[in-house]
Amino acid sequence: MNLKYSSILLILHIVFVANFGFAQTNEIKIKFIGNCGLYISDGTTNVYTDFPYKSGAHNYMEFDSAELDSIKENSIFIFTHKHADHYSAKEIKKVIKEKNGRKYGSWNIEELKSLEESIPNFSIQAFKTSHKFSLNHYSYLITWHDKKIFLSGDTESAETISTIENMDWAFIPYWILIDAKENDIEIDTKMYGIYHLATVQIPSAKENWDDLENYQPLIKQGQIIKIAY
Ligand SMILES: [Zn+2]
């Protein structure tokens, strides 16, 4: 076999292995950006929740401007409410102008249903939930490739989440855990992602949850959660 021929074979081999490998890894990847900001993707469709927000708003997490640059074209943006640590009118306007995509929230909550037609194996349920100083706050249950992902947002009460069965991942602020405990409310999830931690809470979050198998405190911006399906 001459060198040229064998190198072609090698390339074919690499391409085959790479593609085959990719087809085998069916997973939803969730990247923690900051606050309640998550980037969720199955490799085909790209969803952002509560991002872009205003970096550093209300003394919550800042993010690197590279996060804005790396937003994918034609993404779906879903917001729980419009407080500045969850939503930036200026940034989302800019992103959609530059990269297309659609944004959803209290202002067009009915339109969310249409995503079920455009995204394969995807459905979303919106729950009107209470939040101080916000008249329009929604929590969401995304079912994607049969995995149930709950996004609590800023709501103070565990009442809504307690009505949902068999979640795979529940993304909640720590105060939902406190509310559930105080009021004897059960949460039916395999995994907890504790988000919206302030910097000062990170040491105690590590202490409380880092060793618990089904709790993942979202401490490190950029950390990734994978859900195989
Ligand atoms: Zn808020």
C-alpha cells in the first residue's frame, strides 16, 4: 500500500469513527451561564433560558462578553420574567437582530406551543407562578427526548413544582428547597440543579450539596450537565 492510499484510508477511518461516535452519543447538554441562564442543546436545536440577562445586575453573577458572541444562530430564548438579572431587553434585541432566533416569555406565552411543531421530540408547558415585584412570572417544564427538565426561575413557592411527576432535572433556587422543607412539600425529581446562587452563597452551597449525589449546585460558570437519552 502506498503512503497516499493509506493516508486516505486513515482519513476515511477518522471520519467514520467521528460520525459514528457522534450518532451514538444521544444527549442533551446543559451549560450553566450564570444566574438562571442556561444553554440547552441536543446538538440540533439551541435553547437559552433567562439569557441574555444584564451582567452583574442586582449583585448577581457577571458573565464574559464572549458568552454573547458564542450564542448560536436561530436559537430559542425562553424567559421566566423580565427582571434585569434574568433578562436584558437591549442584549436580546441585539442578538436577534444579528443571529435571528425567537424569544418567548409572558408577552407571548401562547406562542410557546408552536415550538412543539418545529422542534422534534420537544414539548413545553408554562406555569404561571408567583414572584415578588413581578406580575408576570412563568416556570416551565420542558420535555425533550422524553427527558423532563423543570425551570423554576425566581418563584418563591414550591407548590407548582410539587405537582409535577417524575422529573429528570429540576433547576431551582435554594429557597425552593427551604420552602419545600418548611411546608412538607415533596419534589419528584431525579436530579436537582441549584441555580441563581449569589457569590457569597457559594461556600455554603459547596458545603451543603457538593457531596450529595442528586444535587448539583451551579457554582462554576461554564459547568456542563449531560443528560443521556
Ligand atoms: Zn426576579
